[in-house]
Amino acid sequence: MSDTTGSTSGPTPQPTPQPAPTSSSGGPAAGWLARHAGEVAGTVSGLLHDAAVLDAWGAHLAAVLGGGGRLLAAGNGGSAAEAQHLTAELVGRFVGERRPLSAIALHAETSSTTAISNDYGADEVFARQVAAHGRPGDVLLLLSTSGRSTNLVRAAERGREHGLRVWAMTGPGDSPLSTACDEALRVGAPTPVGRPSTSAVQEGHLVAVHALCAAVDAHLLGRVEQVAPPVAAEQPTGATPVRAASPAPASPEPAVAAPGPVAVRPAAAAGRRRRVVVVGDAMLDRDLAGRSERLAPDAPVPVVDLQTTTESPGGAGLTALLVAEGSAGARPGTAPADVVLVAPLADDDAGRRLRASLEQAASPVAVVALGHRGGTRTKTRVRVAGQALLRLDDGGPGAPEPLDAAARERLDEVLASADVVLVSDYGAGTTSDPSVRAALATAARRVPVVWDPHPRGGAPVAGCALVTPNLAEARGAGGPGRADDLAGALARGWQVRGVCVTTGADGAWLGTDGGDPLFVPAPAVSGGDPCGAGDRFAASAALALAGGAVLSEAVVRAVGDASAWVAAGGAGGWREAQAAAAPPVALVLPGQLPGQLPGESSGAATGAREPHEAETGEQVLARVRAAGGTVVATGGCFDVLHAGHVACLQAARRLGDALVVLLNSDGSVRRLKGPQRPVNDELDRARVLAALDCVDAVVVFDEDDPRAALADLRPDVWAKGGDYGAAELPEAPLVRSWGGRVVLLPYLDGRSTTSILARGAAPAATPGGGAPEHQEAL
């Protein structure tokens, strides 16, 4: 089972020996190193040219581990040591501080390894551990220089059977392991000086492991940088990414093929447009818009004088159009994508108009039609002055006809071509169809699946990346409770990576199995129409994941987009804008309305308190609890108050009935930030904070962390701005000890005290380990 030069693949040919060069030692080690340096350099250079594969793996692994998932790793011989090296870096740390990530080296569990080998044979050692520890959506990474070890091939097969994403790092050439995996990175292809040795391949694997760790940390901590690719003419053949064969996608734009006999997974192909496949229930939406200035003489109802009639796709059809428009450059920072809609479509006049409006849109959507029971489902709204007065439904039920073998094969082909799958359930029956569910379950093992559920639809399949119920839907599935508790409980019950419970104008709660909830406040919107906001939310989340975002980043973007959608008049406003050939939604940055920061008010109530006289933390606590309210606390240095601070403070205030800020004293700031800080003393900093309407009291503490102050205050909620949960807060166990909740708040990108001081040429050095700018303490 060893992957060294005596493995089942036979000896690896070595380069022709050369005389040892003269060196200071003149010994055999120096000679070997001199001969070995060239093949190692070629192997590492090959990895550099295929770094896009490791970047894609890092983004996916960050999403899995950041959402509470797990990495399993295994190898034989020297590869076993590299698998253990990888898991050690993830459980510990690679460069910077972050929370420990769940990663298990299977061979390191010696008692399990020997027991399984004794009872089931050596070939089942890893496969049985994969079945025991793996969950749908987890990642299994197998390392082998030969790619022929039977125990690793069995583990790959078992992993795919159980819904894991299976990767391999192998040596050059085809192998049973690369075929058995979802994706493989082949390292050490022959160079002009010969085929690299097994040791060179293993060293290449170690470099790849380190690069993978760097990519994971970068995506978790928000440090993703774009690096220019190497010049094509210099590209060696040291590493080749491959994927197990899958049905060819039906696409107007073919995927970019990777070198080698098998195609690279679409998301990993450099320069390829990503593909989002939307699966769900489509319908035809009609708006009858008019003017109403009188009541009917025969009944107390308004009379509407019809002015315009518009129609457009609704349900999953609207969701698909929003994905296509978002990917066509209508929003800053959105990557290009192709969109395919899979939905039952009736063969009637309304169904044909529905299909034509999708395929002939400004940002067209390809349609894969399933059989449709009944006539086309149509929803007709009567609207006056931008508001709906009445809705009429007819047609349907819209459930798919039983899929025959050809339809099932076509569905599998389309889903196999996806980088992200978005399920838009409108309760007509598509998500309850056994064939559709089986295909979606298979897709969830390979790519992120976003599931927008419906009370009458099927439950999300295991392994989904993100499920997006509103609060009513979450309570229907999980019973009464708070949105944050329901998000975590449903993530566990549905066996998915994350559940985001949307709460309308308040925002959204992202929960995972075992992690602290993330609260993303919605920008305040005055008026507007929420119709279709859930579709906009799901579409934006799917687009963000297709672009490599982790779950929390996707939710932040989706909340901002949904708020902008509501402000622009919802689905009705979008259709009116379409009819006028105008953009359906104002161009906004993720999580931000034009000229507005997350949590800022545009005139509507923000939930901030009425002004009180200055109070101590204890007085605030007594006042609020006497009224049965909730006390929220947050903390930090707040040296130079900026927009990022204000956004976090406003978001924290919306979590309860009063906000107490725990402020680091001057001595504490100096110890944390260096002798040149703080710029403003603690009295001035406290005065500025207390002047904010969202702050009820300020408490100054002198320790290096707020645990002692928290123990005195014992707030109901401890809210902190951070890197989306990548680091465990040291005070979290203390807060939970009295039943308090820990809630994470997203940073407002690009704002920090350090960068402000640097721009103003003020001293901002941080000897002694000041926090990095992107995650600077508040």
C-alpha cells in the first residue's frame, strides 16, 4: 500500500545520475541535492501554473469548513505524513489566527486503523472511516504518488457514495484514484530532464498542501488577492488538474478543457463563464395597472381604470432572470455566468409566451422543460399607484409529469454542467418529485446548492450549501423559536452547511451546525414592495457562491440586494422598469443602498432608543430588564470612530432594547496596538460614543480583553464585528455560561483606523502584534 518507489505501480524511473558537483562538504548528500533541485523546481513551477485549481479548492474548502463542515484526509507512507500535515495546519493555524477547523487524518487514528484492518482487511481501512466520519457536503482529500493504492480508491468510491466531495493529489499520468475522484491534481509530469522521482512528487504534494492552506485562510479571513497568471509560453507540464468523466454539458458556449484525457470541473477552468442552474416551479406573472379614483356604485369596492398590461416569468422563472441579469454586469463585482432553468412547462399559449420571454430576454435564460400537469400557472395582480389591490390565480397544478429515462438523463447532464444549483420552490411539486430529488442530492455532493424552500414543497436535500427560509417558513419546519436558534437547528436537522432565516426589514440570521449565528442587518427602507424579495435574495446568494464567496459573504450581499429590490418597488417595480427598458434595480454595492451604510436610516425608524440622560451600564441593565427587554453589549477600542464602527454599532443596537459599549482604556489600547496609540484618550472616545443615538451607555475597562467587564454586566447578547466567524471569540464560553448569546456582525469593507491614520500620515505603528487592518478590533 505504500506510495514510495516499491508501490504496486512499480519503480518510478529516476533521472540519469550525474556526477556530484563540487561543494563545501563534497559528500553524497550535496550531490543528491544538486541533482534533485532541478526536478523539484520543475514540479513546483508546474503547480504555479495550475494554482487556479488550488484556489478553487481553497474557496470551496473555506465554505465547507467555515460552515461547520469537515475535511477528511488520508494517504499511505510519505503521503500519510502529508495528509496529517494538512489536517494539523487546519486544526491549528497556518499563518494568522482563526478558529480551529474540523479536519481529520484518517490514518492517524491508529486504534481504528488496526481494528479495521484486522476485521475487514487493509483495503477497507480508509473506506470504513469515511463512512463513519463523513457527512454529505464534507470534503475527502486523498494523497498518492502512484494513484493505484486500492485502499485509497475504495475510500474515494465510498466518499462519493456518501455525498462527500472527493479530491486527490496524485503523481503524473492516469490512475484508478484520479478516475474514482470528483477532481484530481496530477503533480510531476515528465520534463526535458526526465520523469521526476517519487520524492519530488511528494515534495510537490507538500507545496500544494501549503498553497491549499493559504487559499483556505485567505477566503476565510477576506484576504483574497488577484495575482497575474504566469506567461503561457513558460508553462511546464508539472501538474495537471483532472476530473472524473461526466456527461458533456449542453451549452451554447462549450467549457474550456484542461490538459489531459478528462475534463476539468467547470468551476475550476480558468476564464470559463460560470453556470448557474435554476430548478423549480415557473409561472406567468401578469400585472394589470391602472388608475382608481372612485368606488363602484353596486358594491363598496374601488373601480380600476386599466391603463397597461404587462406579463413576465414568475416563480423560478423570475429567479432565473435575476441571476442572468446580475451576471450580465448590471451589478458591480458580479462574475459573468450562464443560466439554465429546469422547470415543468405546459404546452399551451401561455406556456409558449413564458418560454419565449425567458429565451428572448436581454440576458437570456436557456430552458430545459419538464412535463407539466395542467395549464400554465398564471398569477394576475391588479395594481394601482404601485400597490397591488388583488391577485387572481389560475392554471396548474404545475407539477412535473413522471420523468422517463431520456428526461432523467437530460436532467443529470444539465446539473453536471453547473457550478452552482439554485432551487426555487413555489410549492407546485417539482422538489417533491423522486427523480428530481435524486438528481439534486447528487448535485449537492459536487457543487454548492442554494435551496429557497416553500411550505408545500419538498425538504432540502442533505448537503446543500445554503437554505433560505423566511421566518414563517422556518417556524413551519422547525417549530416556534427565535430566528437565530431556528437557523442552527434547521442546519442540523436538514444536514446542510448553512441556513439563513430572513426576517424582512430586520435582516437575516445565518446559522450552522455548532457555530455562533451571524446577524446581517437590512438597510432601512422607506415604503417599497417586498414581493419577489426572496427570489432576489436567493439569486444574489447563488451568484456570490458561484464567484467563490463563503456563506457569510453571500448572505451579506443578498441582504443588501434584497433591500434595494424592495426599495425599487419589488417584482411590480421590476416589471414596470423592464417595460420601460430601464434597469430593474438601482446599481448598489453589496449590503448598501445608494448613499447609505448598512443599518443607517433613510427616514424610517431604525429601532434606536429615545435619548436618555447619561446612564451607567448597571442602570441601563436594570431599566431594560425591569421592562422585560434585552441588553446588548459590544466592545472595542474605537480610537478613530469611522463608518465601519458606526455600521456595527447600529447593527448591534437592533439586536435588543439597549446597547452598552465596553471600551478599552488607554492602557489597554497601548498594550494591544502599540505605544503610539490611542490617538484619542479614553474620555474623548467615550464622549463620542455616548453621543450616538444607538449607544445607551459606555463602560471603560482596563484589561486586555472584556471578560471581566462582561462578567459584571452579564448582557443578554454579546455582539462583535469580525471576520465572519473564522476565529472563536475567547469570551464566548463566558457569555454562554449565563445563557447569553454571541452574535457576529459583518465588517463594512475598506474601513479601519489603521488605514485612516496611514492616509493622514499619522503614526499608526503597531509593535507588539497589532491586529491586521482587515480585522482590526473595534
